[in-house]
Amino acid sequence: MAPRVAIIVLNWNNPSDTLAGLESLTRLDYSEYTILVVDNGSTDDSVAQISACFPGIEILQTGVNLGYAEGNNVGIRHALEQNAEYVMLLNNDVVVAPDTLSKLVGVAGQEPLAGFLGPKVYHREEPQCLQSAGILLDRRYNSQHRGQDQVDVGQFESVKEVDAVSGCAMLTSRHVLERVGLLDSQFFIYHEEIDWCLRARAAGFKNLYVPTAKVWHRKPQLRSATTAFTTYYMTRNKYLLLSKQRAGVRALALTTMQNLTWLLNWTFNPKWRGHREKRDALFKALIDAALGNYGQQRYRYGR
């Protein structure tokens, strides 16, 4: 019998994308899977819409926005209580190919040291254009998605061990979760999947990119187009990641120099006069990182 897989979809005020993603999940060719929607404190009619369109899908409501990390943890705990052997986290703005789950589970079953497994990720807006073929990290723990924005012509067709897999779609097993633990809720959102994969690697597991499994995810924002919210959490959490990985003084210094450069640009360069809110968020992120203020922060940059 195929191992039981729980697919966790985290929704927050975005029923249209969630419904499209759920529709794609109903076409999976894998036999033993359940879908769990965790509604992360939506203030719109998400739950009503999802329930109406998919009455057989279980929905857990957190009541408040717990962030990506703890919102998914709610689903993971529930899945483990229901005796799931594997758990797959899937962003609500992802649609999947019908054989995605069977390909991921197949590779996981063949590799006893499999930690986190990730599919080939394409841009939803450009279906033949790659978003991620696994993540590589440099010495400062900056992430590089292999193949990002390249047209897929078969250049990443081998299963490969990578530093991390994209958090938009990742599969892991009960065994790994029992050894590694859940997502670190201190991150709230951003960088938590990198931390998770690195913790798995430190425990002796391999993070694997699986090219035969395919999903399509909304395009990520460029830094120049990010919001103050994204700026705050991406900046602050990078320091948490560096601290947890004991990256050293050089990595901290270079990261800080880069952030100070952005701070100065957003303050003095006339080109960036429209970025005052992001500048303030960046400054606050640097202060909070220095003070060790992690988790959800209820400033105007929070949710």
C-alpha cells in the first residue's frame, strides 16, 4: 500500500488562488492522500468559498494570522496526529501536475536519507520558465534558485542534492519531522524553510530536487517591488538564520554593509524617494535583529 500523505495548504485572504490550487490537487494520480486547508485568520470569506467548492476537504481555522511557520505547524501537528507518513507543504498559489506527488514519494522511498524533497518549480505566469530547480546557498547564506527565469530546455533533469528546496512545495516524512522538529515560529514568515532544510542536513539527511515532479507558482517579487512588510521580515530573519547557523563575523558584517547601503539609498537617493516606508521597515528590522526581537512584530509592517 502507498504511504499516507497529508497535503497542507495555508490560506490567508486569498480564496481565488487557493481554489485553483485545490482543483489541481483533486487530479493527483496518487492513491493515499488527504488535503488539509489551514485558514490562517482570514478576514474575508475564504472559508465559506472553500467549503462551498470543496465540501469534503477539512479546514482548520487558526483564528489569527500565525504566519507561514506556525500556520503550517498547526497543519503538521494535525497531520501527524492522523498518522500521516509524509507531509507536503504547498503554498496556496501553487498548482501541481497530476503525477507530482507520486514522483516525490517515489524518490523519497528510494532514498533512506531523504530529508526535504522539492519539485521543479515554474512561474505560473510563464509556464515554461523555471522559478526553482532547488536552492544553493553561498557563504553568507544568500539563496540562489537554480535556473531561475530560464526557459526549461532540459538543463535540470537529474535528481540532485541541494542545500534547500523551495518553500512553495516541499515533501518530508514523519521520520524526518520526529528528528528535526517543526518550522521555527521565530521566523514568522521568510527564511524558515531554509532553516528547516539546513537543520535536516545537520541531522544527516539529504535535501533533494526532483525534476520529474512539477508545480507552477506565482512569481516572487523583486526587491525593488517588495512591500515594507516583506522588507522587514526578510531583513530581520536573515540575521536569525545567520545566528542559528553560526555564520561568523564576516557574514554578519557583509550582510549589514549591504543593508546599510540600501538604507542610505532609500534615504538620500532622489530615485528612491517613494521608498520611505521600506526604509523605515529596514531600519526597524536592523534594530530588532540586534535586540533579538523575533516572532511576529505588531508594527505597521506586521499583519
